[in-house]
Amino acid sequence: MSFDVVVVGAGPVGLCFVRSLAGSGLRIALVERQDEASLRAPLDDGREIAITHHSRRLLIELGLWSRLSEEELSALRDAKVLNGDDHDGLFFSHEEAGKSLMGWLLPNHAIRRAAYAAAAELPEVRIVTGVSVTTVRNGSDGADVVLDNGEILRAQLVVAADSRFSSLRREAGIAAGMHDFGKVMLVCKMRHERVHDQTAWEWFAFGQTLALLPLHDAHTSSVVVTLPPQQMQALLALDDAALGVEMAARFQQRMGAMNVTGPRCAYPLVGVYARHFVADRFAVIGDAAVGMHPVTAHGFNFGLLGQETLSRKLRAARAASEPIWNPQLLQSYEREHRRATRPLYLATQLLAKLYTDDRRPARALRKLALDGSACLGPFKRMVMSGLTGDRDGSQSPMTRIRSLLQRMRPA
């Protein structure tokens, strides 16, 4: 069968991309190795996704926000960053940002459920489930996407949204810079004795990294602990009661007693940045383009931003009767998305390396950096604008940082 666009990967970004092309006149196929039932009602994978104001606007426009229940929408009012045994740390207030909220937290499985429901109702989209792509063959008049059931889908453009370990990216000859942090992240929903005050924690303790993501209930949070693999194996071996006691101790009893209320899910920490986002009749989006370390909570936000950029360019080309696979069009997507993501990706890598280094010189630098940041009002406001800005044409936070540094240079 022949299509304009074949999208491989029905994760949240792939599904949102398909929805973004609705009404464009493009014929679309979406290929996913999971079965249809798993897409319609995905299992809870433990992950809570931080949503910026811009991403919320996109989810509303795509028709996803209204499909989420009130209990799935958790308000993020403030945030604090702690180092070592600090109690105060660096505090980010919604009042400083000039907003009633800094952002929101949504369950990953709920986003996937809503995105699939929104995509499945589109008449111009064919969703092919329970199959994998074996190869993609490019020709002068299109690309053949060969499935493991023997079916061949002809496409003018192939878009890979098949994870940060994308096999299609590799087959297209696109290398990726990968950094394995050598750590495992455990995510678990927990009930705690003290209220969270809608405040997120990022705690770079010595020997571990902790996070607390406030959920809809004032006494329930998504709790994250990052450890070396062997230490994580010991933690995972505990039963729920023992794990609750252990996590309360790791949080130094600051949240009081803690009890497990959701599934435990462990993930290796690997950062990925593709050397290129496009090739001949081919593009990558989502984690296949940029797989972020979770410390800055921008992974899905970057994924939404990238699919918005590419879909906007494809819609414009279609409206102008221009080829959607035009190399100049694809390269313009790469340039725009790289400018939007590369600075924060590199900064996140440096931040994660510094604040997980427990050697004495690094500890001193960690404290100096955090104390210095707490005193810099403009720095804090620029960081918060990344969460609260709506990207309505005003300067991005990274652009403002570059402008500030240029003004600080000696004449």
C-alpha cells in the first residue's frame, strides 16, 4: 500500500505526530510492534512526565488534555534542588515565575492512552500493530518499509519514533552520541506522612540521587532513586514494607513514614543525541532524535516540540504542493530542532556528571555552584522560563542566556 508518511513507533511522540498531521491531506501509516490492546490500555510504567506550559498548550490543541482525568493531572507549583545534606537548597517559586503553577505532572501511560485514542479516530491514518520493520529500501520514487509479516508499505517519507535505541536510525546510517551514566533509576508511587505542598524535589545526595514528584493527592508522590546497578538490585529485592522503610530513611525522614502504593519500575540511565535528525526521505523524532537524562525533565517536552516542528513544515509543504521529502525541508527541521535542544542537552550532561560525582573536589564545586545559583535572580528566572514560557515568539531561555553572556563580555 502507498502512503505519504509512514511513522514507526506508537509511543507518545509518534502518536502526537500523527495527530498533528490530521486534516493535512497526507495519507499516514503508523507501525507499532505492540498489539492494539496494549496501545488502547497501556500498563502503568511508573513514570510521571513533567509538562511545561507550552507542552500543555500543544496537548490541548491535539485533543489529549481533555481525555485525562482530574486525578491524572497533578499540579507542580514549586521546585527545590538539594545537594548533600542541605535542607534549604535552591528554591524555584511559581511566584518568581509570575505564574500560578510552574507546570504539571502526567502519568506516561495516561498520555499514551489519550494519544492513541486521539490518533485512532483519524480516518486518514492506518495503524498497523503487532508487527516490526525488518528493513527500509529507498528508491528514486519513494521508500519501501518492509514489515516482518511480509507486507510492504510504500512511503514518500519515513519518520522514526522508535526509542533512543532506534534501529531505523542506525539502518539509515545516522550515528548517535550515547552516554551511559552507569546508573539505574527506580520509579515508584509512594504515600508519605507529610504533605508535599505541590513541590518537586531533586536531591543530589551523596551516593544517590533522589527525586520527589508531587501527585494529585497531597500525601502521594512519584519517588525516584538513582543508584549503581548492584545497589539497585539489593533495593529491588526488598518487599514493599521494607522498601517503604528504606525510602523513608533515604529521605532522612523528611516526608515521614513512606509506603509503596504503585508498581516498581527500573530504567537504565542513558543519554542519546543523534548526529543528524534527517537522511534521504527519513527523519527521527522523540527519543530517537534526543534522549534526555531525566534530571531537567525535558525529554517529552523536547519530543513534543520536535514533532510540532516537523509536522508544521510538512503541512506547509503539502499546502504549497511541494514534496514533503524535500532535503531542504528536512534540513530546516534538523537545524531548528538542534538549536532548540542541543544547549540544554549538553548542559544536562554536565549537570548530571557533576552532581553524581562524590569526590571531595566535586562536592565543593557542587555546593559552590548551587549557592551561587541561589543568589542569581536572573539565572533562576531564565531556568523557570523554560517551564513557564509559551514559546509565543519571544526569546527562548537559551537565547536570553547567550545574550546575557555577550553583554557581560569586556568591550
